[in-house]
Amino acid sequence: MDNGLFEYLAKRYVLEFTNNNVIKLMKVNPIEEKDVYIVWICKTLQNNKALLSTTLDDGMYYEVTYNGDKQELYFDAYEKVHNEAIPMIDKNTK
């Protein structure tokens, strides 16, 4: 799939999902396309994958994958349930 088309579709799915589900729970106004952004994107051979989020403070992030072999698009919605900073140990200090 063309990169531009994939990015467009990924953002549209996030926009539609958010406006049909998330904003009802948060009781806020619908978001616009400019409120959806791509965090990470990759194309390998005929496959595409993107991680996306929105400007809403809802802890949600989204994964959109295109399987070029099957010509199928997969959409996953996740909610962050835990975030922790883990300090790395400096090997030079004892």
C-alpha cells in the first residue's frame, strides 16, 4: 500500500474510533484530523505499521497494521495502564 494512503487510513480509523467511543466516555467535543498524530511508522516489503495517538489526555494509543499479503488492515486500541521510570545502573560506579 502507498505510504500516503496508509497514513491517511490509519489517522481516519483513529479519528472515527475516538469520536465514536472515547469522547462519549470523556464527555468532550469531537476531535479533528489535526488532533491525530503518528508516533512511529514503518514499511517493510508490502506491509505497513503505525503507532498513533491523539491530543486528548485519555491514555489511549493505537496500532494500525496493513498485511500486504492478505490485503487486510488491522486496528488495535490500547489504554496505558502503567508507566514507570526504571533507572539504569552505571557500570563505572560501584
